[in-house]
Amino acid sequence: MKMDEKQEGSAVYEAVLTAHGIRPTAVRNLVYKAVQSFENTFSLTDLEDALESVDKSTLFRTLTLFAEHHLLHEIEDGSGSKKYCLCRNDHECRVDELHCHFYCEACHKTFCLDHTHIPVVRYPDGFQLRQIDYLLKGLCPDCSRKRRG
């Protein structure tokens, strides 16, 4: 008997969560599915809008859990609202796989620059690196065209 698309999707989400040490629940599957629908970065507010039936504290705890297990990257873009993006590097999130982000000062969106890797930064012995944020700021193509036009 063949599973329908919804069951197949749920099985895939459960497999990904389980592979990363996260106990799959209905809410976590739902959040993971929503996270995959975002093309670029997203905020907690964006996720709340996409999943109106799930409360904010549950979403925040789930995002934190996903970030701890390297399913998501957390980005500080200076907007005062933490942004997230799906880890697309087999969920390894090694330093050499991290990418740059672009923050548009007009529309306040943060874009993943997946093919622009963070340069290697040498730091003294004894320091323990936890996170690297490499952020470019300016105008995205849409906002740039609006200003010219």
C-alpha cells in the first residue's frame, strides 16, 4: 500500500529530525515543514504568521532546538530580530560551510548568499569559536530598482 503525499512528507520530516537527535512530534514536523517553505531567512514573527495555530513560545523553543541540532542557522542582522535559515549543508554546519547574508536597509529582509562563503579567519590559540556572522548591508535588487525608478 502506497502512502499518500502527506504521509510521505511526514515520514521524511521525522527521518530528518530523528537523524539529528530530535524526537519527532506533530508540532516539530509541522514547524520543519514550514521552515522548508521559506526561500530566504525568516523571523519568529514570519513563522508565527505561517503557523497561526501554534503558540509563540512553542515556536521559539522549537527554533532553539533546531538551531542547537544544526537544522537551522541563527543570524544576527542588526535589526533587533533574530533571523533563521535552513541549514542546507547536510546539517553539518561546519565553519567552512557557513555563508554570508545580505540585509536590505529598505525592506528589512535578510537574504542568504549561499555561494558566498565566509572567509577563513585566523584567531589566537585558546579562543573557542562558537559562531561567525558575516553580514553585508545595502539595498536588495527590488529596493534598488524602486529607488532608481
